[in-house]
Amino acid sequence: MRKKIVAGNWKMNMTLDEGQKLTSEIVNMFKDEAVTDVIAVLNPPFPHIFPVKKLIGDTPGIALGSQNCSNKESGAFTGEVSAKILASFGVEYVILGHSERREYFKEDNELLAAKVKQALANGLTPIFCCGESLEIRMAETHESNVKFQLTASLFDLSPEEMAKVVIAYEPIWAIGTGKTATADQAQEMHAALRRHISSKYGRDLADSISILYGGSANPGNAKELFSKADVDGGLIGGASLKSRDFLDIIKSF
Ligand code: PGA
């Protein structure tokens, strides 16, 4: 059985008060509405890690993630945050390879491979993002594009390491644009990614990996997306900043 995961990516949003309010609301709704079966991961900006962890406490089903980690273990790297530091604050997941990191911060496949290694070495679960631009989709090379992203950053992992990775398929043209991939488009890509993982690591391992969809997912389209065989959850940006919307997405399974 694959884990169902809905991860909220707050991106560079939320002051301290706003973040605490949002977290408290999510924790309370999660308990009151007796959500089971789905793991909710909150991925706030770094300064929120400690207060959000305190608010989550030991609520079953809610985990803490971060939006990035360093490719280095420790030392003189001003402004960086290591996977080891994050783990010591109770962080369990880390989003790596988000298209915004690739585009605005020039993170390449090699750097991402090193970040994935650091995350795994420190017990964090990487939520590894892949996805194609509109240009690539129009050229109909989207499948080979995302497969290459996986090969280049993940396929040096041992099977034991690979089994711990979560994948997020995020078509860039659907992020923050209000344009969602159709459920069929998402399913097609998730199945292609799973086949690709299977070609290297075997069917059983590929079948055990959660593949999340990201890109303008919302309470109105989550049910259809999550009904697809290879869609195991979502990576949610905008809609994760509203507690009711985030919960409704979680409850769309
Ligand atoms: P969005 O962002 O839901 O706002 O489109 C998704 C993401 O970037 O993770």
C-alpha cells in the first residue's frame, strides 16, 4: 500500500502570526474531522520550523517538512540550512527540485542529486519534484524530459534509498496559473514515471513509491485527480495557505 500524502508548500508566504494561526487551524480541523489514512505535510519557510513543530506536537498524520536543504553536510556555508539541522528540529520531509528552485536559483540535476543524498543520510524524506515547461509540452517531449530529471538526480541511489523517496510531478505551466493538468494528463505522466522507476528498480519498488501531483490543485479538482490509479496525493501551493481549502483537498481521497 502506497502512502497517501498531501503536502502544503507555503513558499515565501506567512508572517509568524499568520503561520501559527494557519497551523493551529489545520491541526484542529485534522483532529475534529478525524482524518485518517492521509499524511499531511506542512512545508513552511525556515523560521517557522520550530513554532510549527510545537503546534503540530504529536498529532498523528501531520508531519513537518521544509522547502529546501543544503547539498553540504555542515560548515562555512553562510545562509544555508543542512538536512542535519532540519532533522534535529523534527523535520521529516524536504521538497527538493521544485521548478522555482530550478529556475530562479539555477539548481541543476547534479546539485539536486547531492541534496537528495544529504536528505536521505539524515533521515529526511525527499519530495523530489519534476515537471515540464509549456514549451516542452508543446514539443511533446514532456515524458522524456521528466524521465531524464529522475534519471539524472535519483538513479544513482541504492534501492533502499530510492524506496524512501516521494516524487511530485508538477507541470510548470500549471503552477500558480490556475491551469490544472487534467486528471488524465496527470495519470499518464504518473504512470510513465512509475514505469521509468520500475525499469531501473523493479516493479515492486516502483509500486511502493508515492507520486504526488502539483499545479493548481484545489478543493474543486482534487477528487478527480486523486481518483486516478497512480496519483497518490498532492503538492499544494496556493490552496495550502487556506486551512479550509487544504483540509478539503486532504479529504478528497
Ligand atoms: P500551486 O503550487 O498549487 O499554487 O499551483 C504548486 C507548487 O508549486 O507546489
